[in-house]
Amino acid sequence: DTGVSQNPRHKITKRGQNVTFRCDPISEHNRLYWYRQTLGQGPEFLTYFQNEAQLEKSRLLSDRFSAERPKGSFSTLEIQRTEQGDSAMYLCASSLGGSGTDTQYFGPGTRLTVL
Amino acid sequence: LAKTTQPISMDSYEGQEVNITCSHNNIATNDYITWYQQFPSQGPRFIIQGYKTKVTNEVASLFIPADRKSSTLSLPRVSLSDTAVYYCLVHNTDKLIFGTGTRLQVFP
């Protein structure tokens, strides 16, 4: 399968713990995006990368959230000191880049539950 | 970013054509219209994108009138597997703004 992959698919953690998610984009895709989706809502943009550079961050991305894409390939999203309000599906997407209307291909998501 | 309005839900039967209309009165000249489909516990899947007039691919058609203030996603002969949430987005950048979408339920 050459699509976007995300690991883990599910994560249950206790409030206050740190968690890290990984996203592997479609190979040769330059842009990588993170979204968050809560039940009954559409995905909300968090941040995106052009290669290894983080180009934009949403106000939703508090100081407890950090995303990296160190070599311009896979990306990690870390949440420190998790709160119950962080419970959501975290989605990753990738695109070729170069145009604001490039198709974004989404991964299956990581469902986070904070107890 | 343009705001979109779409019906919260729609029902249909297998074999029927389904048309989902999205309103985007404040669409900008350089905005494109993109539709995504999402099944439960999966990421959204790109369906179709257009700028004006009509676009057709192997799964859907997108109709956009001349004023571009609305668009209609047409799904021919739906099946049970088309039961999903459909999102209409209007954008000219990489930052996609999703609304709550239209929940389509297809009955046998």
C-alpha cells in the first residue's frame, strides 16, 4: 500500500502523559498536513510542512503540541501533558505541493483517548 | 476563507442519483471547489475538484453555475457503500476548512 500511513491507529493514555504519533506520507509528496477531528465535526487544520519546514500553525496548536518533519519525509506530532480535551482523531495528509489546490491524500488517522 | 453551507443529512435508495448542493456565496475569484468523502473511522477521501462549469470523473460529477455561488455534487446510481459524510470545501490555499458536511444514508 503506497498511501499515507499513520501509527499507532489507536492510543489510550492517562491525563498528563505525553504521546507521540507518526505519519508516513506518500513518497515524493513534499507537503504534509496535520488535522484534528472530534466526533460529529469535520477535520480542523493544525499545521503543515513543505519538506522539513513548518510553514503554518493553527491557533489550535497550543504550546503542548509540537510537530516535526526532520528529514522532509515522515512527521511526528507530540502532545505533552495530555488533557481530556485532546481526545480526538488526529489525521495526517500529504500532497505533491506547489499549488494551493493540490489534492490532499489522508491517512487513516490515530484515535487518541485521554482518560 | 469562504464559508460553505450544505444540508446536514440526506437519504436515498440504492440505484438512485444523489445531488448534494453546497452554497458558497462569498467565493473568491481564485477559489477552487473540492469535495471529500469520509467513512467512519477513516480519513477523508478526495472525490472531485472544479473551478467552473462541469467536471466529471469515474465516481462523480460536479456542477458549478456561472456565478460560482453554489456547486452540486452528483453521485450516479448510489450503492450502500456510498453511505458516508460528504464535505464541500472552497479554498485557494493548502489550509482546508471543513464544515460539518452532509451525512448521506443509502437504503436498500
